[in-house]
Amino acid sequence: MLGPGLITGASDDDPSGIATYSQAGAQFGYGLSWMMLFSFPLMTAAQMISARIGRTTGHGIAGVLRQHYPNWLLQTIVMLLLVANTINLGADLGAMADAANLLLPGPKPAYILIFAGVCIYMQVFMQYARYVMVLKWLTLALFSYFATLIAIHVDWSRLAFDLIVPQIIWRTDFLTTIVAVLGTTISPYLFFWQSAEEVEDLAAYPKRKDLIDAPEQGRAALHRIEVDTIVGMALSNLVALAILVTTAATLHSRGIFSIETSAQAAEALEPIAGRFAFWVFTIGIVGTGLLAVPVLAGSAAYAIGEARRWPIGFSRRWQEAKAFYGTVALATLVGMALNFTAINPIRALFWSAVLNGIIAVPVMVTMMLVASRTDIMGQFAVRGWLGRWGWFSTFVMMLAVAGMVVTSF
């Protein structure tokens, strides 16, 4: 029953997520822990709705927009997604190189080239399912944050209070961090990815049909989507909370309020990993990065491919979908090129999360309009509690971005 939702949840804790949660914990201690509890139903609703669009219509979000909305809206949404994904992808590659440099000091550009080359090769020439089977074991390094929680002193009473009682400071840096946390948790690329993967599954499992043509499959399909998405998002948020609490208890408590390097971020794991902290941190960053880069490049390629009616999908051989795989490779190369500047890798990760939070607003409004239309979704149009949570998620993202913009003036 677990598939697109679980992979989406795992890729959500990418290097950008690790850096953002670490920075939030270091800067504000336990003060933003409530965000992990608060964001869980929001991200679950958003991802569930995106999955339902793909499973119901047999098309990804971009494909539905192409059929039912003006071309200018389609191109705008696809362009916003492409820009955000490319910057996020570049930041992830830079962080992977920076983390690898902790273990094997050398020229950072060489590591960037190696990781970009590996990502392109594995995406184009390997079956993605086989690729994920290898990488998912590397992401287990993130569970070291749970182990660290056992070994360090955590002010559990303070954490419980901050977890349940939200505190909001009307200040630009605080609201910017909220946007970053929301942006790395509820990211536009995840919407496009999960909807596209539901469409891929229709090809992988011949008995499955889109729900518009096979409504009798609806009950079982929607139940699977719910379980898959809830498990994936719960895992994602628990890991995020562990990262935030660990850095709050180890870095913030020692007066380290800003993380500027991978070495500083890795220090949070020293209580459990000791001198192997850099190894554990690097494995986590590289593992999640290698898992997330195909999702970032792939979701952009799915969107562009559907908008232009290309043959798309990682289930196809590269000879069958040259334009799709060309877009995947090009997005990775452009992201790689962004690293040949003086940009700080950790700050780049943080600000890519902020950018995702900003771009999520128009994407979520469009997605909710699509999901609520009966002429598109038929009897599976999103209504009731899921529709209310979807619109509430959209409103929260909008409010957070507006607050950040207003306070910046």
C-alpha cells in the first residue's frame, strides 16, 4: 500500500529540509517545534489532494491544467516550479559536496561535478525503483537524530509546552523561518511529483484505471492514498521534529544561534556519534540528496512534459522519452552551475526553502481549484474535511508569506 506517498515523505527531508530544521532549532530553540505538529495535517491534506488529482484523472497537475485552464496560467505555474526546483536542486548538490568535503578534503567543484554526474546517470540509465531501493537505506542515517535525543539533555517540559502552545514573534527573521519551514515541508515540487507518480502507477499496474473511467475502484484507491500519504508525511514530520529538537538541545543551548557551515550542523550529532559525527551527517545529507535530486528534476520534467505533450516518465527508456530525460539532465546541470559562485551552501538551502514557501501559494490555490471541480474530478471532487484542510493549508501559507513581506518593510 505504500508507494508515492512514502517516497514523497522521504524526499521531503532533503538537504534543504535538514538545513532549515537545523537552523530553526539553533536560532529559536524549541520555540518552533509546534510547527512540526501544526504542519502535519496541512502537508498531509495537500499531498493527498495532489495524489487524488493524478489517480482520478490519469494526468498530473500540469496535464490537467493544459486541458482545462488558459495556457498563460499553465506556463506561469510550470515556470515557477522550474525556477524553484532548479535553485533547490542546486542548493542540494552544493550541500552534498560541502558535506563530503568534511570527510575527504578536496576541491568542492569536483564533488559537485561528481554528484551531478551520478544523479544524471542514475536517473537516465537506471530504473528509478531500483535506484530508490538502494538510496532508502542511506536515509536511515537520519534516524541518528532520534538516537541523539536519547543521549542528550532535552528540557522535555519546555519542549512539551512549546510543542502545544504556539508562540509567534512578529519579527522578520522569525516569520522568514516559518516560511522556510513551511516551504521545505509543503513544497510545490512534491505536489507535482506525487500526482505524477500516481499516474505512473496506472501504467505499472495494468488493473488500475483512472477513477473517472473506473469509479468502482475509487473506494480502495482513495483508502490506499490516505494510508500511503499519512504514513509518508508522519515519518517526514517526525524526522523533522527530531532534527529541530536535537539542534535546539545541542547548539542553541551552547549559544550557537546561526549555522553557517556543514561542520556546525554536524556538531548536533556529536553526543551520539562522537568523532564519527561527520560521517553520520554526511551519509544523511548525501543519501537524502541523491533521493531528492531525481524528485526535484523529475517533477519539473513531468510538468514541462505534460504541458508540451511529451512522452514522460521514469518507467520509459531514455530512447522513448528523450525530451523528458533531457529536461531532467538540463535541470540538474543548471542547478550544478549555480554552485560555481560564492554562495554559502547552508544559507542557499535555507533560502531555497523560503522560495518554495512563496511559490507554494499560487500553486496551492490553482491545485485546490482543480480538485474542487466536478467537471474535472467527477464524483471524486474534493469536498468535506479534506477540502477544508486543503484551503486552510493554502490560507496558512498565504498568511505566513504576507507576514514575512510586511515585517520586512
